[in-house]
Amino acid sequence: MAYYYTEPSRTFSEYLLLPNLTAKDCNPAGVSLKTPIVKFKQGEKPQVSLNIPFSSAVMQAVSDHNMAVALARCGGISFIFGSQSVEDQADMVRKVKGHKAGFVVSRSNLTPGHTLKDILELKEKTGHSTVAVTDDGTPTGKLLGIVTSRDYRLSRDSLDKPVGNFMTPFSSLIYGKSGITLSEANDLIWEHKLNCLPVVGEQQNLEYLVFRKDYDAHKENPYELLDENKSYIVGAGINTKDYAERVPALVAAGVDVLVIDSSDGYTEWQKETVEYVKANFDNVKIGAGNVVDREGFLYLVEAGADFVKVGIGGGSICITREQKGIGRGQASAVIEVAAARDEYFRATGVYVPICSDGGIVHDYHITLALAMGADFVMMGRYFARFDESPTRKLKVGNNFVKEFWGEGSNRARNWQRYDTGGKQTLVFEEGVDSYVPYAGSLQENLDKTIHKIKSTMCNCGSLSIEELQQKARITLVSATSIVEGGAHDVILKENSLSGE
């Protein structure tokens, strides 16, 4: 006989947090959102932690190298989508790891034999006004000069003028030597009033560029998520089919954390994938999922997963529940898996973080997910709205939107994510192709969301996520109290109306 759960499957919108006493020293500026992302033993520190509890979803429409850099600057992590060739995904990982905090591997490079026309075309393609001129046109070739917009005049210079005739030659450059610290590099920038300082090796080969603007950006982003080499931390999604080919390439590219991207993680395929990674790569971290209950969590943990993703069918573009009748309300799933995680920790002394993936509509849902036991959240729609996502910005009617499609849609064709050992194709869709309202830059919106979370945590008398999970008081709400919680019984002013 089938097993029946007597409690309804509940969503985040059915809960509210009750305030606790807020002490005078409990203010948003003192709240820490640092959180573990990989398992660790009691009394030890996790090898990888996030400075904010945010990860961007393993989706074509969300997580490429640009999003990964932008989110790492803010303290979170992106998992670069795996529904692309192994080579392309590994290249995206390399691009992220090439961003050293303050030290940038040059991405705009030409040779002296190129022309002004090539400079302009490269600037149009990349948006970079600084071009490194090397002997072979590569980012690590022998540095021969630098070209900036101050080195040419479009009104007078011919488009076929060779780069070697107008670049600032190496002999006239101020440069740093290999091994220079960021502080020393910035001292040279300020001392010589530079916008860019090249860093070269013993054979004059170009290693990095240090920009004045990046110094300012570094000061503006104190929570940057960096590895021990001061490079940005980045994740990547894999599947349970080509992992033997994909994982070695991603590890070689420098990936920090892997995650198996699947709508249902409670499978023997996931167990085999985790075991392969653990058996063949020392110290490579891998998350697994998604699951919605205690049994699924324990199965993946026992296989060796470093963290577990929670949630099936709760994403804004996911229609797995509609198509297959499989899933669970996100709040119910997080509550049960968090309890299993805590039970496992008490029994073994090993803490396995969980990630709440899906079901987040409002910012306060993030705080609820954390209070219910999630260590961090994964979001797709939230990040798809921003400039840094890889999709097109369009105008539909009078509004700007960005494209957003699911990995289970016909557009993504990511059959590996939903494969159950049958036909190697996407037989039916489990995701949709859609638009989301354009919201501007990531940092501006993320700062606002983070401030809401910290403010709510102070209402709960908590200065850390761990303290929130211990102290939070959570209540179910009725349908009428949900209505009561919003604006009601008033006539709202329209933004288009003006008054004195």
C-alpha cells in the first residue's frame, strides 16, 4: 500500500517569522551571512564557505562566466551551466579563475601588425578600451606595448594604420614585476597617475593587468569570494552521463566546487557520479541533488556528497510537478531535510550543508529558508533579471525584459538533466521558455536583498545564520492573514499620477 503523508506540502508563503527581542547591539551592520557550502567535521572549519548565502542556478539563462565573476565579487558563487560542450564550460571556468582580485588576465590582445581597425573592432566586441600588444597576440606573450583611447585620433588616423606605429611601447611603460603584491601595484598606479599597470615576468611576458578602477571596485566589495591565490571561487554543474569526460576538464580548469544538476537526485546514477569524483580526484568538492526528504538526503550523504540540494518542481520556470506529479512544497522539503541533516550531525559529527533550490518568490522567502535550516539558497529567476546574466535584454510593450528559460525546456535541450536511463533525448518538457522583468545591475539589487535579510535577522534577535536557525520562531499563516499582510482597504496611488 502506498504511503500517505498526513500533513500538507507547504510553501514559504504559508509561514511567517515571529520577532524575538532585539538587543541594542543587534543591528544589520553587525550581522554575518557567512555560511558553509561543503561538509566539515565538528570543531573544524569548512574548506569552502560563502560570504553571502547565495548561489546562481545551473542554467543557460543564468550562470555563465560573467555572472560567476559578478556574484563572486559580492560574496556568492555561481555554478556554470553544464548543458554545453565540455570545452566551452571549462573555458568559462578558466575565464573566472583568470580574474585574480585586482590582477586581471588580459582579455583584449593584438600584435603590432594589427591595425587601428582591429583595435576598434576588438573594443566594440569586448568593451575594453585598453589593449595589450604582445608578440603573438596572446594574453601571456611578450609585452611590446599598450594601446588606450589616448593613443589614436579617429579624425586623423587611418584605419589601416599599424598598431606598432601608435601604441605606447614597452620602453615607455611603467610596469610591475612578477610577484608584486596588489598593494605595491596600487602604489605604483597612484604614484605615476596610471589607469593600468601591466605585470610582466622575467622574459617580459605579460602576466596580468592591474586597473585603477579595479582597486576602487575591490574596496567597494569587501566580501569578495576568493581562493588562497586571490582568484574568484567558481562552481560548475555536471550530469550523470558524461562526468568521466567533463569532470577532469573542469578540475584542470580550476573549478572549486562541482554540483550534479538534476531534477531528481535520489538515484543510483548520482551515487555512481559522486563515488567516481571522490575516488579519482583528491579534495574535489561535489554537491548532489535534488531531494525532498530524509531518505534522499541520507542516500546522497552516504555516497559522499559534500552538500545536498533540496527542492523538486518549485522553480518559477519548472513544470515537473505539472508534467509528472513529482515534487513537494519547498518549505516542507527544507524542514524535513534540515532535520535529517541535524540528526546526521549529532550521530556522526559531520555537518553536511543543504541548499534550498526553488520556491523563492519574495526576498523574505530567503530568510525563511535560512531559518528553516538551509545553509544557502540557489536561485534562477532572481539572477536572470540582471545585466550580468547571459540572455538578451528586450523591450516587450512598454517594459524591458530579459529572456529566461528552463533547462528542461525545448530551447535548452538538456535531456541529461532529466534522463532516467531511457531514450537519449528530451521526450517532453519539464521547463518553460519565458521572460522576466529587467531589474538592472546585480550588485544594486543584491545589496537591497541582503539588507532586508539582515534587518529581518535583527528582528529575530540573530547576528548569524546559525543563530537564526537556533532562535527563529516560525508560524503558519491562514489565507486571510496573507491578505492582511499586504496593502489592503486603501486606494493605491499610481506612479504616473503627480500631486503637490
